[in-house]
Amino acid sequence: MPDSSPFLATACPHDCPSTCALEVERIAPDRIGKVRGAADNSYTAGVICAKVSRYAERVHSPDRLTRPLLRTGPKGSGQWREIGWEEALDRITDAFLDAERHFGPEAVWPYYYAGTMGLVQRGSIQRMRHLKGYAGQYSTVCDTPANMGWLAGYGAIRGTDPREMAESDLIVNWGGNPVATQVNVMTHVSRARKARGAKLVTIDPYRTGTADVSDLHIMPRPGTDGALACAVMHALFRDGFADRAYLARYAAGVERLEEHLRDRTPEWAEAITGVPAAEITAFARLYGGTKASYLRMGYGLTRSRNGAAQMHAVSCLPVVTGAWQHRGGGGLYCSSGIYRIDRKPIDANDRARPGVRQLDQSRIGAVLTGSARDLGDGPPIKAMLVQNTNPAAICPDSARVRAGLLREDLFVAVHEQFMTDTAALADLVIPATTFLEHDDLYRGGGQSHILVGRKVIEPQGEARENHIVNNDLMRRLGADDHPACHMSAWELVDTVLKASGLPDAETLAAGRWHDAQPDFETSHFLTGFGFPDGRFRFAPDWAALGAMGGRDGLDELPALPDHMPPGGTTDDEHPFRLVTAPARQFLNTSFTETGTARKREGRPTALMHPDDCAALGVAEDTPVRLGNRQASVVVHARPFGGLQRGVVVVEGIWPNGAFVEGLGINALTSPEPIPPAGGAAFHDTAVWVRAA
């Protein structure tokens, strides 16, 4: 066990860019008390979200899974009996081997994602996949479109140190809601406001918590950010705010871009975005006239079929103004590219078998219901192990996902902390540890620290960590001929750190974190962008980025920054555009199991413009049905003036059971891939709305 200090150092594992440095009070060998942020971590700065500060409620919840459960009735019936771990592991092994015998190894699909961001616990399922030759997973639910859009121009995923926001005179929060989803951003914004009188601008289709505390909120229609960015660039060139000396040195295709933007006027954008031309011009002058302007980009604008194109268009702004040259200037989408962590010791990617088919994570419904487009020439999926994710709720076309998981000829084992929607449809459920009950290694996504998390308390009940469970299965499956299969999680952390040229595990634990932020010149791309000629690309080579099903849309992507129409086009039958935004008290479906979070969020609710409510005869708390060709769901309405007419916002990925008819919001969202490389268009859904 760790030392006996009442507060022990660890790191938050949840799928949030902050990866906060935490201090957790241990009040007994198996029990925690308070959770707080590390005050001396320069990014966390002692501030964490309310969700994690209440973690004792989650880790000690009476609803935690603590024993393996075997289904005894029909799938989804909720009929279970407790069994021992040996029987549970044997049953999973038998199901996998039976699928292999009859259909080959690609009939087994280990399925995972970001319920923990810890590299060891998250990646161990990949080791099993590679050593056994099981079906691959092409992970697309979260950041694929955003990565493609940023890489299209920059060629590398890095940016200005987020702590430099405190030295900015203008912070532009575009497509994110950090008050709810990354509270540490607001810490550094607050420092800039107090020290420099900095202004905060939020660009978002509805009035979020962050918009409420911003100096300016620009509210475009969903899926029109690219048009807004083009009009801003038009004004920057027209009004003399483009840094031509910087552009001549650092960018390619400048003359072509300027010519292309000549008719992308603020008036042109007003017709597309609904943002008044005068407001666009005023923002362009504010942005162009502020050298230390920091563009903090979120994921929201990328969750449309035009998401990669929108990310690229918006990311052009600090290049046009030359903001990258100035301290507190430039921008950040994600810092994942700054790390040089060798994951081979964890996931055995050097042992991956060539030619194994890759199945699209976001299209799990199509995969499990036998889509030839998705399965190709391979066999149907006959056995699954699900870890760190809840596809029955979080994935698009969730009614089809449910239908697939309910197949009687499909064996599903789910390793979980709680009885999620996915676990409820499984054949076998095994209890998983939380981050407080195992060792792991973490790295920031929106900041620059590498952190270790030592086990703080003993596991609740019979919960077991991913690394141990997967190693036990690999031994049973005859696939444990890899060093990681015979290491503890802490030994593997140490091995990975040493292989990566980083401080060893004990040294890192003693120091609590390692700052991997590159120097100013590298972070600001002053040594060049990530292409052979070192120049930013206004005209992306989309084909070089494309992969998977998204290649079908390559011809839709604009040659230069532009308005690419979104995929969920509204029409007379489907006049509303649905945005499924994050809820403040939840993180995807994590924390939906805690009473405090659910009480604060209330229930699934459709935010609608008051004029739309009046036209439909809908009042506060009126049940309304949202529908399209995929499905329909019932929620309660709330008139809300903080969005444009024709927009509906439903916050949070609530459990299906929280909805009036037991069918969740992702029954409406489309699984069609976002070009050029796939992704899920969660904010790109056309629906009709009727009183229920």
C-alpha cells in the first residue's frame, strides 16, 4: 500500500482533457474521504470539478458491482445469479475459443474506450487483441474528426501551453463549454482577466454556462462554424489585420486563400450562420487587434459531418493574424502530440497481425446486426468483451446497438463498475475497479503533464482491474507470450516510462508529475509546422488523412476553408436541428449513477426557443417527441431563449431508463462516418418535434 499520509497523490482517469492532479484522503484501507486538486500543480492549481470532488459517493456507492454475475433469464431481463471469478473467466474463455473454432479469431471483438484514460488499464485489452488476432477496433467516437481537421493545417497535434492563457489579452473559447467539461481552463482565464483585463469570447450554438460568464457570446447555427471562420478571415484581410510578413514566412497558399475569401463576407456568413454581419465584423476587429489572442478550441464544432472541415477553417485564424508569434497567443485544440510514450510494452502493437479487419467503433449497431458494408468478407461477431465504455447508451443509432447486443447467438461479457445499459444486456458481468483501486499511468489531453496514479484503497468487494483480468484471460487462451502478461500494473508503468526515456515510476511518483510541454518556439510552431516545408496548409491534402468509411465523403471536403454543409440537413419534414451537448454533472455516461449528479441535472430535457414552443403549443415541462427516420424519443420541453429558432439542445447522455419510453437520445443520431477518416456526428441530427 502507499504511505500512511491522510492525503495521497493520484490523477483523475476520466475522459476530460484536464487529467487533474489529485490528492485523495484515505480514511480506512478500503475507504476514502475528501478529494481535492493538487494546489502545486501548475495546471490543476488546486481546482477540480464538482463531479470528482464528490468521488466518495461514486466509489462507495451501494450500486457498485462487487461480484461476477451470470445471466439466468432472457437478455435484458435483469435476472442474474452470482458466480465466482474462476467460473466467470472460464466462461469467457470458452465463448472466445468456441467463436474462434467455428468462425475464426475475427469473430471475437474486444471493445473498449475511454472510461479510464490510464494507459495501462485502458490498453491491456489491445494486447489481447493483437496477440490473438481478434477483430480490430477503429476508434472514432470522440476525437477523430477534430484530429483530422487540426492535422490538415498544422501537421502536428500540439499548441500553445494552456497556462499561457493567463498571459493572454483575449481568449476565444470556440466549440467548448469548459465551465462544465474542463473547469481548469476557467482558472487560467480568470487569472488573465484579473491581471490583464482580458476578455473571454465564447462561440457556441447555445448559451452554455461558459457563455453566461463570457464578455461576448457569438451564437451561430449548429454546423456553420466554417462559414463564420471564413467571414472573420475575410474581415481580417480586408481591414488590415492579416500579418503578411508572418504569412509569407510560415504559410502556404496565402494568395489563393485571400482570393477565395473575397466573397465570403460577413453578410454572406450571416445568411448561413444567423449571426449578424456587424457582430462578425466587430469580433474580427477585436480578434485581429489583439496580438496576445488565445484560441481554445473544443470538440463541439467537430461533431457534425463537416466537423473536420470546420476544425480546419477555425484553426486558420491565429495563422492569418500571426498570433502564434506572441506569448499568450496562438491556440490549442489538444496536446496529445507532445508526448513520446512508447506503448508497445502495454498494447503489443508490434505484434498486431497484418490484414486483420478493423471495425468502426461508432458503427457497432451496424456491425452487430450483420451489415455487409461493415463486416466485409469476414465472419459475424460472435463474442465480445466490453471494457471502459457503454455503447448501448453512448453510440449513435443506439436502438440498433441494443438490437445487436440482444442477439441470442452473441456472447457478451462486460467488465464494469456499475450496471450500465450495456452491462444490463450482457450474458456475463464482472466487477471492475475504479482508478482509486489500481495503479496506472496518465497523460494530459488539454495540458502537458505525465502523472502516475498509485492505488489509494483496496478494491470494493471482488472488483478486479483490467490489467489483471485481461492477463488471466490471455493465459487461459494460450496467448500470454508477452512480458506484460507477467507483470503487475506498476511494473508495467515502470517499463513503459523507461522505454520512453522518462523518469522511472518511483521517481515520477515521488515528483508526482513530469511536465512534457515543449519550449515556446516549438509550442508556437516558430520552428515550423509539421510538414516537410514547415508551412501551414490553408489547402489541405484531405486524401492523405483519409481512412475507413469516411473516404466516401472526400469529394465533399472543401479545397480551402469554406462552409461545408452539415450532413443532418433540415427539411420540411425535419425542421429542427438537434445538438446532444454534454451535461455539467455527467461525463458521457459516467456519474449518471450518482444520486447527487442526477438530482442536479433533473431529467432529460429539450431546450427550445420560446417562439418554437409557442408555435408547437408546448409549455414548460410538456412532454415532446423528437423523431426522425431512425427512431423517436420522448423528453420534457423547456423554453430557452439562449439559442436560435429551429435548434433543439438535449444535454447529457442519460441512461436509457431515464427517458419516458426507455429509449435514449442517441437513438436519433447517425452512425454515418465523418470524412475524411470517420467519426460520429452527434450534433448533426435533423428531427421533427411534436407534443407527445
